[in-house]
Amino acid sequence: MRKIFNFSAGPAALPEPVLTKAAKQMLDWQGSGQSVMEMSHRGEHYMSIHADAQQRLRRLMNIPDSHKVLFLQGGATQQFAMLPMNLASTGQSVDYVNTGQWSKKAIAAARDFGPVNVAATSESDNFTNIPPVESWSLDPDAAYAHICVNETIGGVEYFFTPETNNVPLVADISSTFLSRQVDVSRYGLIYGGAQKNIGPAGLAIVIIREDLLDRVRPGTTSMLSYKAHADADSMLNTPPTFAIYMAGLVFEWLEGQGGVQAIEALNKEKAALLYQAIDNSSFYSNPVDPDCRSRMNIPFTLADDSLDKAFLAGAESNHLIQLKGHRSVGGMRASIYNAMPLAGVQALIDYMLDFEKTKA
Ligand code: PMP
């Protein structure tokens, strides 16, 4: 057993049994005499790993036949550009809801390709809430409507799926992927980087409704075309084979934990404990509206920020690492993805209470 609890926002902690299995298979995958990293991506061994990972993800998320799964590279950031290139025709407007730093980046990238309507924003409230849906000015002619389901930096999460009628709903689920159940049929496209709940960095996953594939702008180079990737079953070029293999092991682990429904219940419990500890104290605080507080990324500040360094140093000596908040908001941030056990959250709470007693 490793001794530390890692609260990194991503790349993030992976389940220990997954790392142990990968270590065991490192030199010789299932008697093949090869490491997964050394396999031809077109060979039968890797092809079975690729297909297995995809099937497990489809099962875990209950992905309907109407939607394709793509394993891509370039991170979620590349998706910020691929979305308008693939889904909006030249000059067609796109809708975005701005709930934090990742929404802002997605909006800025979309503006390179055409007009963007920011249908709602919580920027004037310092991104501490989700604007009420009734106030959103959605455009019925938009190519799509985009939300960031979980703002990894601000710790703001949607617990509802907005109704966008005939306009396809597009969602960045980078930091909430597989942490809770999602009705995929409600979305035109879902995407995210893998390096939080799914596996190592280097893999991005896109789940796209098939009828949207044909919207790709003429002249789009194949590497940036969903249709080209879908037609090639994510094998247009050499895919990130090792990252996909690791994702497959994480999917297998998650199925063994009882799937998304079971992990969602645990994630609710973990987050509730930590928010309760924060709310019961006058020393720690979290500014986000209770109805949209993230279950994955929990930012908090100390009443006296001159104690931040001492808090982090004490945390490290208690084997609690990577708790420093994002540079844009300061304070602390505890990312408690699927791989964070309840014991890790309890250890953090115990440490916070001790620190408060000695310093407050
Ligand atoms: N969206 C969200 C919500 C994120 O948290 C991140 C990364 N932290 C990104 C997009 C960007 O992902 P990547 O670094 O994989 O490009």
C-alpha cells in the first residue's frame, strides 16, 4: 500500500490495483513477450486492448448505439477548437455558458472560428454559481450549446442537464467523467481529457452522436475531423496505445467497484464529508453556491492566507499531497476523483481540524 493521498487536479491519482496490474504486465503482456508500449497498434494484441477499452466504456456509461466513442489526442484543449470546426458551418453562431476558467478558454478558442453567443455568465459573481437556466439567452439557430459540466478550478458542477431543444448540447466533462451517471442520449457530444478519472495524460475521449459527424467543415484536415477518426475507429494514425490500455484497466477496475452508480454514491459521501467539515468551521471556507458545489474539485481558503504555506507543509508531512489551489484563485483545492478512497478524505479532514486547533 502506498502511504500518500494525492489530491492533484490532474494528472491525478489512479487506483492502486490498476497500477499494480500495469506493473505486473509491464514487461510481458499476457504471455505475448511484449510490453503494451512495444506492440504494433495494428497487431491483434493491441487491437483487442483497444476494442476491450471501448466496450467497457460503452457499458459503464450505457452509451446508446446512436453515439460513437473516439479515442483522440491533443487533450480537451484541442477539442475547444475541433468543436466549432466540426459542428458549426462558416459564420454560424455557437452558444456557450460561462461558468469559470475552462468555459472561458473554450469560448476564446471558439471565437477563432466564428461568432460566439455567451448565453449566460457568472463571471460578475466570481464564478460561484450557475446562472439560472431561465436567464440563459439561447439562440435557437446556434450550431450547438456548450457547457462545462465541472469547472476544475472554481469547483462548480452542474447537477442537471439543460434542455436545448433541437440545438445539440455539447459538454466538457473532463473532471467529472465516470464520477456520476450521465444520460448520454441527452447530448450531441461529450468530451474530456483522461488524466483525472480515466488514466494517464495523452488521451482525450469524445462521445459524439453519429448524425453530427457529417457537419465537418469542408477542407478540415483529417486529424481534426471527427468523421475521419470515427471512420478509422480512432486508428487514423498511431493512437496513444499505452494511455488507452491504462484507461481500459481503470474501466475494468470501475466495473469491479460496482460501476458508475456505486462510485457516484461514494463520491457523494466523500464530498459531503469534506464540505461539512468546511462549513462547520469558521477557519475554512468555500465560496460556491451549495446547489452546484463540485463533488470532484473542492477549493477552500484559510481565514488567514499567511498560514497557507504552513498548512501545505503540514499536509505533506501527513502524507497529504498536491493540495495547493490553482494559481488563479489561491488557497487550497482538494481533488477527490474516483481513485481517492474515503480514508483519504477522512485523513484530510482530520488534518484540517488539527491544523485549525493549533493555528486558529
Ligand atoms: N477542461 C477542463 C474542465 C479541465 O479541467 C481541463 C484540464 N484541467 C481542460 C479542459 C484542458 O484539458 P487538457 O489539459 O487535457 O487540454
